Amino acid sequence: MIAMFFWAFVVGGIICVIGQLLFDVAKLTPGHTLSLLVCIGAVLDGFGLYEPLVDFAGAGATIPITSFGNSLVHGALQEAEAHGIVGVLTGMFEVTSSGISAAIIFGFIGALIFRPKG
């Protein structure tokens, strides 16, 4: 059990270090870094490499933003097999809709509670 927590921490930390290096060394903006990490997760899932990482690291691979790209491609490929080209679009939205909805709802609630400036 301790090994599972250790590897989740290490893998999640490595993903976060990569993101931080993109900020500091490559001088990318937050939007560019976010998009690049999502695309990396999507490409890794397209080649079938992200699921073994999830099996190995658990939450260390499913919590960072790279897992969103994984979810997009995974849903699209899964539905494309069942429904063809239409399944590509519906699969992406079917798998990620709950996460996107939660982000919008909790972001709105947070904005109401904390009164952001800007």
C-alpha cells in the first residue's frame, strides 16, 4: 500500500515538474502549458501508453491535467469503434462532460463566495 502511494506521488510530481519547467525554462504561458500537457496526455493515450501509466501510478496519473487529454482520446476511440465517425464527437463529450460541468459549477460558486477581482 505504501508503494502505491509512493509511485502515485512520484509520477504526479514528475508531471507537475514538467509543467513547471515549461513555465520557467521554456517561458510558456499558462494557456500554452495547459494545452501542451493535454495534448501530451492525448498522444500518449493514442499510442496506448497512458493506461499502463494509470495502472502503475493510479491517482498520480489521473489527477494531473494530462489525464484530461487521455479521457478525450479514450472516449473518442471507444465510441468511434461502436458508432463510427459520429462517435468521435459524442465519445469525447460523454466521457468528459461531468468533469467540465463540475469545474464550471464549482468555479461559479467560488466566484460568488470569494468575490474575485479582475
